[in-house]
Amino acid sequence: MGLIRDLLHAGGTGGLSWHLHAYGARQRWQPTLQLIEQFLAPVNPKSDHLLLIGGSAGWMMPPSWLTRFERIDAYDIDPLASWLFNWRHGAALKAQGTRIHHHRQDALATLPQLLQQHPQACIWFDNVLGQHRYRIGDAVRAEQELKVLKNTLQGRHWGSLHDVWSGHTDGRLLPAGLNVWSHHVTAQQSLAHAFAQKLLTSVGAKDVWQDHLTGHVFAPGHTTTWMPWAFKTHYWHWLQAGWVSA
Ligand SMILES: C[S@@+](CC[C@H](N)C(=O)[O-])C[C@H]1O[C@@H](n2cnc3c(N)ncnc32)[C@H](O)[C@@H]1O
């Protein structure tokens, strides 16, 4: 039963339902994928070893960045992730000589051990931290754990792409040809009400939006890039991406 549940949902944030959705949404997600690629292009860590956390099938991961590494250790709780990741990225990685090792593992619960096992590796949280509150079902604990993550990662080169808010939109950007490019911003970390309001208004936010409790993942004042993601036609996310060089 457990395996079947995981194949379908993988803790509610992965599994077959996620992959089918991602496959069908490929075109709609393309502008966000380009923004991610643009964000990662200048991120050139010294380490040739990457710990990729929550990479799933890498639906939104540019292969050009993955192939910078000699070795990638990918951690996901989803039993389908390794197979689909290899299907999507295996050939490109092989062609560039990047070795990939998959681990089916809760990488947030075991992060201190992973860091100890791989002291030279850099770390990328690949759109996983925004699901933490839903996965563990305890908002207070999730927010605290996300806030202290940067202490656990002290001295390491690491980055994250994660949901900050999500909710319904009036779909005004879709008739404009999904032109979300003009809406992405690079800003000093800001949780100020006016900043949030500006981002939400720009995507035609309606009703109450979800707060993914990732607002303190990066230290105050750290410069990050914000990008919209048309997760569903009328249900969008605001994503935040940042990289920390130790
Ligand atoms: C939104 S998806 C990530 C999408 C991925 N970045 C892509 O481009 O396809 C979140 C992924 O994180 C995984 N995940 C959630 N919590 C995790 C944890 N604690 N440890 C490892 N993986 C986790 C889920 O199984 C899922 O595959």
C-alpha cells in the first residue's frame, strides 16, 4: 500500500499525479524554465559535486547547468523520480561525462548527515522547500525548520528555488501570450507588504493566497530573483531563487 501511495503522490508533492501534470504543462511552464536557466547561468560554483534535493524528473531544470558538475547525488522521496530524471536528462549527462547517483531519501530530515558525508559538495534545493509545510503538516515547525536551514548550511555553497506564495489569478497574463518575462524581478530579500502586493497584483491575484512559509530561508538583505510560475492556468506561484556563496 505504501509503495502504491508513493507512486501516486510521493508525500503529496511528487508521484504520478505530479509527473502527468508537469508533462501536460511543459509549454505553459516554459517561460519560468527560461527564467530559472537565466538565474542559474552565472551560478558557477567551484565544487564539481552537486547535491540535488527534490530534483524530481528535472522538469524545470536546465541540462546546461547540470552538466557543469562531474558528479550529482540526487535525493528525492518519489520512487518515480530517478527513472524519469534519467529518461529526461540521462543522455545529456552521459554525453558530458556527468555521473549521477540517485537516492530515494528524505533529504531534509537527513541533511546534517548528507553534508557530513559530502563535505566538498554544493547544494541546490530544487523547488522543494515550499512543500515542506504541506508535507509535515505542522506550519509552526515547518517555518522554524526552514528558517534555521541556513545555519545548518553555514560555510557551504548552496542555493534554492522555492514557492513563496501561490493562489488563484484572473488569468490576465495568459491572453498576453504568457509574457511573464517582464514580471520577474531581482530584489533584496523583501517581505514588505508593498513588495508582496506589487508581485501579486502583477499576476492578477484573486482570493486568499497560500504562504509557503519560505520567507526566511535566505538571510535578510540577501539578493534573490523572483519569478512567476503558471502552475495551472488560473493558479500561479511566485518563486524565489537565490544562491549563497560561503
Ligand atoms: C515540486 S517538485 C520539484 C520539481 C523539480 N524541481 C522539477 O524540476 O521537476 C518537489 C519534489 O521534492 C520531492 N521532495 C519533497 N520533500 C522531500 C524531501 N524531504 N526530501 C527529498 N525530496 C523531497 C518531491 O518528491 C518532489 O519530487
